Amino acid sequence: MTATPSAAPTPALLTVDLDALARNYRTLEALTGRPVHPVVKADAYGLGAVECALRLMAEGARTFFVARAAGGVALRAALGGKPVIYVLDGCHGDAIPVLKAADLRPVINQPLQLNAWREAGGGACGLQIDTGMNRLGFRPEDAPEPFDGLELVMSHLACADEPANPMNRRQRDAFAAAADRYPGVLKSLANSGGCFLGDDFAFDAVRPGVCLYGGGPEGRPDDRIAPVATFTAEVLQVRDVPVGESVGYARGFRADRPVRVAAVGAGYADGVLRSHSAAGKGALWLNGALRPMLGRISMDVLAVDVTDMDVAVGDRAEIFGPNRLIDDAAAAAGTISYELLTSVTARVPRRYVGSRAS
């Protein structure tokens, strides 16, 4: 199956391997021995929440997490009434009628949300306990007594990508103590990294995100996690740059030797971060080799050194994918795989390979 938002040609393309997504789901399910409740927020980290969720449903997923009510509404419209969909930022403003109309469950994070939900008639919902991240959720000592409609109690690990960090154990123990106040309610703590911390972090269900989409649990490649997204772009032009001339804005690269340069049709308007230009660490995979980016990333084009290579217009360069793993590409850009995935913009077509069903 393939899908793109437009038939118009474009040099950049994001290919999403739904079979690899399914393999990662099964890996995390086998590793934890618990139900996997996928996090598909931010449009499944930029890969397409509907397409990803449909395949994950075919693998057995029945509960999903989104960040915003709007994401939940779109997902409900596509998936129908079967799956449970939680909204992580809860209910605020005028969200409650929207949540109820789409049968979405808010994750209640603070007293005002709890009061508003009850005043609107209540219903199935989740509750977040803040065990040390100081982001969203009730502090353990302020958590409410059990109440009707509560189906899930959860917390979020701040340092799960650092297995030796003592914060993990402190959060785990704080969550276990707080969650004991809610007998019979589903308990969930482990995010992607948490799935790899051991059985006592898994509780009743796990909520992975980035590991489903190809990022490693510790911010570096992991052989257990298959690449899912491949971001490529075509070579638009190849030219020779003599000694003394420069490439790109602000003379970001100056040739101290004859250099052959390929202009590749992707830039920061497509989601290629300008930080790839920093310190000469940016690189991409082209015709069987990892080649350095040259100069500054511009809006629509980047330059790559193809000296002594056989490269032609129309060849495809891999910005990240199975040959340039996303965690390595992220490290070179001074960021994390989450940001690379979610930065690929809407003007880049998504093409899906594999099928919705296993």
C-alpha cells in the first residue's frame, strides 16, 4: 500500500514502513509481557497517526494516547468506536464537549480539570500522578481519592533513556505507592525507555512512543528496534567547485581543494534542521556511502560532498533511514530522534509501504 497527500512531484519523500512498525510493536509486547498502548501523539511523531494506528490495531492494540483533543477527534473518526483513546493534556477550556462527543478519555492532571469533568457528568477517564518530572499531574500527596469513572492511573518517567539514573527507581517506587490507592484501576508507568528497565516498571500496560517509530530506547541505535521512517531527497544538480570558492549562505563552506558538490532537494522547510550544518557533523547516505553535508542548510536545498563518487541528477540521498539511523542523524544535529521525526513538514509526502493488516 502506498499513500501520498499529492500527486505533484516533489524531491523529498518520507517513507513509512508499516511492517517495521508492527515488528517494533511485537518486540515491545514480548519484551514487557504487557499490553502495548501506543502513543500516537503529534500525528504519530510525524509519521501519520491514522495509518500507524490502523496497522497497530491489526497487531492487537486497543488503547491509544494522543496529546491534544483535536488529535483524538481525528483518530476516532478514522478508527471508529472500538479503541480507547486517552488525551494526555486532559480537559481544559472548552474541550469537554469535544471529548464527550468523540468518546475520548481525558487524563486528569489537576483539580480544576477533575472538578470540570465531574460537573460535566464525568465518565471514563485517566489520572496522572507526577512522580518527579514536575510537568503534568497531581503530586502524590495531593492525588484525589478514588472516584467513579477512573479507568487508568499513570505517571511519566523523566530519565528512562538513562537506565542507571537513580531517578527511575525513585519514580517507580513513588508511583507504586500512589497507585496502590486505586485498586482495580489500570496502572501504567513505562514509556519507550521504561519498557527496557525491567518487569517491575511495566505494571499493567506500557505506553511506548519513539521505539515504535524506530528510535532507540537510550537515544542511540538498538538492534532490537527496526527503522520505520526513511527520509530521502533527490539530487537536483551536480557541480565542480574550484579551490577558493564557497558553498551556500554566508560562505558556510570554503573549498581548500577541488570539490564535487551535489545539491539535494531538501532543506529546513522540509524538516532538515539547520543544526546539521554545525561543526561539520551533518551527513547523509548516498549511493552506498555516508557523505558529509557542506555549508549551511537552506530552505529548500542542502549541499553534500560527492568528490570521487559516481552521482547523477535523480539519485536519492537518505537523510535518515536504515542506512543513516535516525539516532545517529539526531546526534550529529545535536538533538534527539523525536525532534527529527516531528520536524518533517507537511510539504513532504508520506508514502506507506507494508499493509494495514498483518
